[in-house]
Amino acid sequence: MKILVGYKRVVDYNVRIQVKPDGSGVVTDGVKLSANPFDEIALEEALRLRDKGIATEVVVATIAPADAQAHLRNGLAMGANRAVHVVSDQPIQPLTAARALLKLIEKEQPDIVILGKQAIDDDANQTGQMLATLWGRPQATFASKLEVEGGKATVTREVDAGLETLEIDLPAVVTTDLRLNEPRFIKLPDIMKAKSKPLETIAFADLGVDTGDTLKTTHYAPPPKRSKGVMVKDAAELVAALKAKGLL
């Protein structure tokens, strides 16, 4: 069994995002870039399936600029067998990402594709669903538990009413939630081993994917700064202040 894992590079979640002065985007120069946390969970789950003997190979894939190879080496250091780097200097929208991943699926023929439920840079939560539709295969999103046996995957997911369990036929797309697992720490020997693992580079244009991007971001702006709090003497003054602001 082969597992393909989407492994996106994003601005590290500990970084305080700054908008460029001209509003054309966010500042990335000199900013720490890391694996999308949900994708790290996806990779960890794939590695656990391989450790159990259920899967035999784990392949990580990303669509990113040419300088993202260190990012993929990080995924290889975690334990992935191979990496595929689709090189693109342009921002990739979810539908385009799904189309590109479909091309990799046609090439790799995986039994399961595991993606993070969303990326923390755009929070779109769309690529997994779009990929399953384009592929014509089942999907199970927001997985908090995953079991694979007998050509089927059993996925537990959290919904508003509690827990929902889905059983889907493989091949399929699974997207991961935070409660699924805790990614392993990378050890120095694994970093050294990752340097010799296969890393394939593919130009985005060679995939033959029509971007078809119809959304264009025209302006970025930071959230408004919080105004100072107002001290009141008692409940009556608080009610009066809320009424004055039209909140009551």
C-alpha cells in the first residue's frame, strides 16, 4: 500500500504576520517558514500506518517555489520514503492544487491520499474535497481517528452533535484534524538520512494543469487595533455605556 501526503509550506504559526506597507501581501522576507501543522499530522498518520505494516511506502508532495527543498527534506527526516516537489513560483489556489495533486495520483497510484484539513495561511479547507471529486473517489474529512483494513478505511470525525464514523472504500482521500495524533520529533540521525532519500522535482508547467484561477486578491489589510477598555463604576453605568454604543 502506498500513501501520498500533501505537505505544504506556510509561515510558521508562531510568527506574527505583518502586512506589507502597500497592502500587496504579507511580509515573508526573513520570516520562518514551516510545514503546515495539519499536514504534519497527515504525515505522522501515514508513518504510523507504515509502522504498523499496513502501508509500505509514504510519499510527501508539495507545490512550492524552488527554495522549498529543505522543507521536503524535513518531511523525509520525519520518515517519508520519497518526496515530490512541484516547482511553482506563483500562489496556488485550492482548485489548482487539487488538479496538480490529481496528476501526481495518476503517476503514483496511491491507495490513500492524506491531506491536512486546511492550511493555516488561507484556511480554505477546500483542496481535499476538490481532489476527491476530481478523482471520483470517496472522501472522509476532519479525521480524528483512522483505521485501515481489508481495502477499507474507517474514519471517526467530530461533528456538532458528537462523533461520526464513516467507512469508505479505498482508494480515498482523508483530511486530518488536530486530535488525530501528535507528530514525532525529528532526530539528528534522521536528518542525515534524509539527505540521501529520493527527491523528485517536476516543473508545474510539465503537469499540463490549467490553473483556471478565477480569484484575485486585490488588497491585504491587518485587523483593526483593539480600542482601549473603559472603566465603569457599577452595573448601571455599564448598561448605560452599552446602550450608548447601540449594543443593548
